Amino acid sequence: MAKIYFKKNQSIQKLNPKKETVTMILNYSKALSYFQCGNLKAEIISN
């Protein structure tokens, strides 16, 4: 069973996202803000 964990996986592919995708995710994360009021937690996108 130990051999299963050390066997190399040949099907791993490198992910190469587009520059536009990375930029969109970074801008979204910059605009996202959280606040808490009592027991209520909310997310706001401030764009």
C-alpha cells in the first residue's frame, strides 16, 4: 500500500491562465470587503 502514495502521477498538467483572467481575479479581490454587524456577516463589492 505504501507504493501507491509514492507513485508519480503522469497526468498532471500545468495550468497557464490568461493574463486577463489573473487581472480580473486580482481586481475582484481588491474590491471585495467584509463587514460584521452582530451575528450578521456580509460581503460587499465596492466597484
